[in-house]
Amino acid sequence: MNPVLQVSGLSKAFHLHLHGGKHLPVVEGVDFVVNAGECVVLGGPSGAGKSSILKAIYGNYLANSGAIILDDGETAMDVVTASPGAIITLRRHTMGYVSQFLRVIPRVPALEIVAEAARAAGLPADEALERAGRLLAHLNLPERLWNLPPATFSGGEQQRVNIARGFAGNHRFLILDEPTASLDAVNREAVIGLIAERKAQGTAFLGIFHDTEVRERVADRIIDVTRFSPAKEIAA
């Protein structure tokens, strides 16, 4: 069976246009795979390039070189060379992303935010609402909040809506960028349970977790990103 994700020779650098076009390398020669049903975690200190790798895989950053091959079960696509339209399709059906922050249209109720993600993945409207409610309940968001927009929620409540939205679809591959950073122990446990459930169903995960306990419980493998870190001096 092919890996769900195969990263090879990935390099990313930034050109600092406000500083005379200087070149700032971030990572070089990144190589790893993520298989179905496993959670791979990127480790290393702040500034090592972990978030840049995630953003390149998701298509928010354009890699300078290398390949990012994502297999949707039928075809394989290189995110580095894919068109914007193809990346949007990948995000809708194959590749999800859970960030540290909830960014949504104002005044949309929490339940609808999660249900919309399920509908976008192809679930009928009634099943989408049912799944949304089940996820919000699992993440201990009080039902009295479901029909309210999250703008006035606490940071932890907003993040639970964010996590529910990320897990609402049927993505084969999920990127997790510090999803438990603002959660208490009870809700960290709920997220660990969601990851275990989806891994058992064959979902592949790639994540960053600075919480040591969470990282050790969810990670099948930890990749030390510092081995891909080039010299940090800025060159013209």
C-alpha cells in the first residue's frame, strides 16, 4: 500500500523583499512518509521549521524544491506543482487542517460551522447535523452554546469548535497544528480519543504537539525537524 503522504527533498526559504531581497532558508531536504492509520509528529525547538513544513504540505506555502505527494486512495497528486483549484479539491475531500485558532464568518452558529464542514465532505444535511452535534458533545461543548456564534466563547470553547470542524469531514489525511494548546486536561483527553478513533479507521495524521504528554500518547513516530535545518544566516 502506498503512503498517504510522501515528502521528498522538500526545501523552503523566504525572500525578504523589505530587506533587499535577502534569502532566509528554513528547511532543506525534508524526507518522510505518513501511512494510513498512523500519527507522525514533527519535533524540535521553536523556529526549527515545523509549522513551515505543515503549511507547505497544505499548500499555503510554495516549496522551493522537492515533492509533496498526497494519495487520495485512487490518484496521487504533488502539492508543489498542483494548481490552486486542485489544492482546493484536495482540501475539500482528502486533506484537512486543524490550526490553533478558529477563523470563521461572524454570526454563524457553532453547530452550523461544524455541520458545513461535514456537508462539504459529502454528507447529507441531516447526517451532517448529527455528526456535528456528536462531535461537539464529545468535546464537551455545552449544548446551550451550539446555536450561538463562537465570537463570544472562551478560547478553549472556540478551539473545541475548531477541532470539531476539522474532524467533521471524511479526510484521509489530517494536519494538526497544536490543536490542544488551549484545552484543559478533560478536553485534551477528548481530542486524544478522537485521534485514536480516526486512526483505527485508517486516517493518517501529521501534527505538532508541544504538550509532552499528548505528543507521547498520540505519536507513532516523532521526526526531529532539526536534521532538516540549514544554516540560519541570512544571505543576499
